[in-house]
Amino acid sequence: MPGKWTVTKPADAGDRSEEELIRRVQSGERERFYELVRPYERRVYAAAFAILRNEADAEDAAQEAILKALQHIKQFRAEARFSTWLTQIVVNEALMRRRKQHGNVMEPIGERQEEDGSYTPRDFADWREIPSESLERKEVRQNLAKALASLKQQYREVFVLRDVQHFSIEETAEALGISRASVKTRLLRARLMLRDLLAPGLGGGFFARLPFEKGSKPW
Amino acid sequence: MVVTCEHVWREISDYLEGEVSPEMRAAMEAHFKDCKHCQAVLDGTRNVLTLYGDDRAMEFELPAGFDQRLKRRLAQEVAAGKPRSGMVWMLAVAAGALFVGSYALARAASPVEPLLSEHAQPGVGVPGGLLVQVDSDGKLYHVPGCDYLHVKPHENPRSMTAEEAIRAGYTPCVRCLRRYLLQSKIWRTQAGEGLENQIWVSSGQPGL
């Protein structure tokens, strides 16, 4: 329905206008919900994609989560940030779908043996500076996403929940139905693997040797 | 306490979480001073957390048409939540339509399966006779040779007509089939209606 969704304020107009918008939607102006979620669309999609790694499934999960947020908007309490609440819904939705698919995406049995809590870095490239401003560049963000997508599911999920979505170790363990010890073991590997993937590019040639190929490194 | 590099790699994640004992922390810090390899691993791992923890890191492009599809679904949801005075009437009409519809369906030789994804659209204007291929574990059908066709390793893509794919509940790929439909619109005006269908089916590969 083009024309029905009107954006009256810019997306970054601040928390107060967001609070106001939430109140309006909660009190019945449901057609303004899109305005409320618009600033978070990409983040919601990215969270779903990081877990499901497939465009079509990620879109479906992201949209389903946004619809659920609309259906349950009255349950939203102002103590939480709206973006956090929305992210939790999409993460749950994506994990639920992943569990449903799990039957046909079994990890190799050998994986279990790797989980002994040790990991040897493959590379000792120096990477002291944090190029945070580089995040403004689209190709940098794409390379971060590709590096993350190249991790095996069990490592990727733990990393996404803990280090991207800032869940606590306990919340991550609960969301995935695994032990706290498993979360920590997988987290260690995920972090070190990502460092191995990113340090030579970011620390030295600054992504000159990217992009990544899944399962192999170009250096 | 003296720690080796292997110790450090094992504990580095907990170290960053602030979850190691004070003795271990002191030992690791002493080690970092002397071992530039482990210092590099520490710096790099910390950078990984800083970059991925930044809200901007995970903001990448949405698939084409994401916004439109979301708005449509939200509009449906909003409309569904607003009961109108004519609601009862509409329900009666809908029930009637459903009855007639199910009767027609029951009569049909091969009933149409519900879409594999409840929110998908079956695709409008895809010629029923078009040869398509379907994802081996997904929900989409594609023009043969589409880059976005997902096939399990050691399997060949399953081919069928678009009509069969729609019946089986598959949804058109937003990339190849949109392109196909856009192109075929041009074909239709050039070659005349009806002819276009034959051309695509006989050539099999609609020149992607």
C-alpha cells in the first residue's frame, strides 16, 4: 500500500520521539509501526542472516519477527530498549527455524572432538590499531560478514549472540540449549578463528587480500 | 605462576571476559610483556570484539524488495487487526467462497499444496509451461542455471514446469524470475502474446 506509510520524523530523531512513537502504536496507531522499525530493519535482517546464512530464510525470519513484535507491542516495557527487544525476538525466531531445519544440516561428527578448549592461532600478524572508522565502509562490513559466515554454525551462533548481540554467557547458553562451558569453549574458538581470518588483512594490507572464500584463506 | 603460549591461547577468551583468577591474570600479563606473538593474538582478538560489537558492523544491504514485502505484510497485519462493521457479512461471503473453492479444489485432479512458506507469494505471470528448477532443501523455484539455486552436493537440480512447482508450494526466486518476467514483458510486446511462452520453453535457457 504505497503512500500509507508516512515517515514524519527522521530515523535518528532520538529516543524521545521513539518513545512517543511506541506509545502511539501501543494505543492503537498500528499503521505507524513501520516507522518505528525502519531504523532497525538492517540490524534485524543481519541478526537473522548471521544465524541462518541464507537470504530467503533470513528475510522470512526477520519479517516474521517484526510482525510478532507488532502483535505483541503492548507487552513491550519502556525499561528495555526497543532495539534490544526487537533483536531478541528475531534471534529467537531465527534459532527456532534453525532448529527446525537441523535435521538436514548435521555437523560432521569429528567436530565434537575439536571441542577440547584448545586452539592454535595460525597467524601472528600484528594488529594494534582498531580501525573503527573503517566500519563506515561498506566493503569492510561485508568482509566482516563474510568472515563470520565462514565459521561453522556452532561457533557462529555463540559468537553472534555473545559478541554481536551482547547476550550474557548465561543468556547465550539458555538460547542455544547448551552448557555454559560449551558456550565458553566455542566462543574461544570463534574469536580466535575470526582473528586469524581478519588480522592479516586488517592489521597489514587493510583488507587488500580479501574477500574471503568459505573454508579457505587467500593468504 | 608461569604460563606458556598454549596456556594463554586457552585462557585468552576468559581473560577478555574478565573471568580468570587474579593469579592467572598476573601470569598472563607478564607473559604478554615478553611474548609479542601472544600480545598480537590478544590485540587482534580484542579488535575482533570491538569491531563486531559495534552496531554499525552488521548493517549490510537488505535483499531487493525487502521493504516492499515487509510493508505489505505489515499492512495485512494492521488490516486484519481492525474489525469493521461489515465484518460478519464479509465472513459469510468468505465462508461461501471457501466452500465453493474447496469444492472446486476437491474436483481438481491435482490439488494445489499450500505454499512451503506461509508468507510467500506464488508468483504472478510466470507462464505455467516454463521449465524451472527447484531448491533441493528450500522453498524457491528458479530459471534453470540461476546462481541462487541451492542444490545439495552430489545432487542434480530437480526440473519441472512452473505450474508443477507452484502446485508443490514453491515460490519464485526474486532474482532470476523477476528478471525473466521483466525480459519476457519486452518479448511479449515484440513477439506477441503466446509466442513468448513457446520461445522460452523451447530454448530452455532464457539467456541469463
